[in-house]
Amino acid sequence: KQEVTQIPAALSVPEGENLVLNCSFTDSAIYNLQWFRQDPGKGLTSLLLIQSSQREQTSGRLNASLDKSSGRSTLYIAASQPGDSATYLCAVRPRSGGSNYKLTFGKGTLLTVNP
Amino acid sequence: NAGVTQTPKFQVLKTGQSMTLQCAQDMNHNSMYWYRQDPGMGLRLIYYSASEGTTDKGEVPNGYNVSRLNKREFSLRLESAAPSQTSVYFCASSEALRGSYNEQFFGPGTRLTVL
């Protein structure tokens, strides 16, 4: 059974710092991995989608990497801003079995960027 | 382009009452999903619809029913609400059910409390 873990559960950094959020998964047979952002009381906003054949994806100050063989992904945020404060979730889509429609989510990392 | 919209935003029910959560998307997506999000449990899939006219159970379908009214709309019904159904409910959509380019887009959520 696929399990997704995000460590740390919470992270607090000063404004301007570069930071890395971690996501690990137990089964490397995946189609893709998706990073989301969730603001308090809001829905999930898709940030980046990495296909299993890709090593990284970039969008603005965000860079996500994928090492499928080791079951790891990182989300790098450059020059963090208070507006980046949110919970960041990663989710994987399994390739194997009949349930490859289903995303398996981590529990998220709560990021606080202090002015 | 509104993306995925959900109504209502908030709802309080008494045990045993029924209600329907509405979801609509304007991205011409084929597949739609209902998730619930609970503290410490992450997001769990309740039901999904691969395409118009089809629905299938996810991880936690008990106590719920769904209707894929047309390509745009996917509703979730609680026939007899229970306190265990207190949660935040998210609707999501994607272009296709399967395949590696299957990015999911989420609505803002419905916060449901069952007393």
C-alpha cells in the first residue's frame, strides 16, 4: 500500500530564506507526483505536477524535484515571503494496480514565513 | 473561468438530517472526485466519476451517495448525517481518470458540522 510522508510537519523561517520541503513515498511505481498549497480554510491549489519520467519542474520561485528510485520529492522555495505561508501537500498517483486514478496524499507541511 | 465551484461553503446539520453538496466545473473535464479532509487523516477519496454517467466508490464511501448529473456537475448526498461525517468536503476534477498527465484541480470546500 502506497504511503506518503512529509517531514517536517511544521516549519518556521524568516522572510527571504530559501527552504526545502520534503516528501517521501513507499512505492516507486507512480505516474506522477503533484504538489499543492492549501491556505487556512481554503481549497487546494495545484502548484506543480511532475511526471514519473521527469526529474524536476519549475514555476517562478518554486522548483520541485523527483527521485523516483529513492521515493523522494522536494519542493524548493526561493526567497520566501510571508505570502508563502500555507500548508504544502504532496500527492502521488500510483501506476500499479486498478486504482491508479487515486491520489495518495501526505499530511502536509505547515510553513510559516515570518516578516 | 471559475474552475471548480462548491455550494454551500458552510453547513450545520443535526444527526439524521439529509443534505446534498453541489459541485460544478467549467474546465470541460471528464473526471470528477469527492474527498473529505479530517485532522490527522489527510485527504481521503469518497467517490469518483470517470466520465459522465459513471460513478465508483473510493476509500470511504459508506454513508454517502453521488450523482453525476452531467459533464459539469457532480453532487454528494448524505442521506442520514452522523457526527462522524463532520469534515471538510472537497470536490476535484481532472481531464481524464487515468494517464500520467492527470492534474487534479480542487474546489474551495464545504465545511460540514453534524451535531
